[in-house]
Amino acid sequence: CTAPSPSQCASGVFNIPIYDTTTIYFNQTLTYTVTGYFARNYSGIYNNLVKVNSSLTVDPKTSNNNYTSQTQRVVKQTDIQLTKALVNTTNQFVANQDLLQYQLIIKNAGPSESVPLVTIIDSFTPPLQSSSNWECLDSPPSSICQGYNGTGNINLRVSLQYNGEIGRASCRERV
């Protein structure tokens, strides 16, 4: 709480809800700055109600100290990160009939706790397109895709928790 002199805020840090007894002089303003964080999984409508009361003096106009409401819609946000790296070679060139293997690593860097459906799409170009084998390896319970595998293009929906990672979604093919 901040207040110009001679008005005064009570000293200290307040927990929510705020109950504060202050002194405010004619034509002066008290300012409270409230900082808080929503839980990672919270989404929905948040409604904050505030009321002021004058207990030691008569307030002839109480209609302007009734509850004031501030409504805020809270949505989940997620930073999905993708890394694609060659596994079996440090060289950018691969000879014919060599095995090409790379990994996709997908991570939920938050700030929201979970993302129920993340779609992974990897469309192979010829000659990989027709016979590339892939499998999805996860680290439960932070991600769920165990046992998913296939041949050809990847079009897969997975679940990622905060800091969850789907790693080693490996694609192998002879070129």
C-alpha cells in the first residue's frame, strides 16, 4: 500500500484477503498493488470483489464504496518446443544405402501444467516417405505416447504435462 502524507497505510505485507485499517485524508488516494499467480492447471473466469468501509466517520455517500468487481478470463498457455537431430551421424551427408536416423524431441515448457492433445506431424519426402519406420517413446506420467509406432508419415496426437517430454521419437530409414 502506498499513500501520500499525511495519509497512512498499515505497515507490513498482507495475505489475501486484505483486511487493512488505514488513515486517508481529504482528496488523497491509497494505492494497493496486488501480485498473485494462478495455479498451472487453472483456467476459467476469475472474479475479484473489493469493498471499502468507513467505520469511524459518517460517509454520506456509501453508494460508491460498495463491492467493485474485476473479472478476468484465465486461459492455459503452453510453449511447445521441438528439436530435431540426427542420431547416427555427425556429418550432414549420408551415402546411399546408409541408415538415416533422427529424433524428434517435443517438450511442454509451460507455463500451463498440461496439454491434453499435441499433434505431431512429420511428412517424409521421397525416398523416405513410403517405408520409414518410427516409434514414440515417452516418460510417463509427464507424457503419454508409449507404444505408438508406424510406417510412413507421422500424424500423432499425444499428451504432455508441464516440463514433460516426448523424446526419441525416432525415424529410421535406409537411403
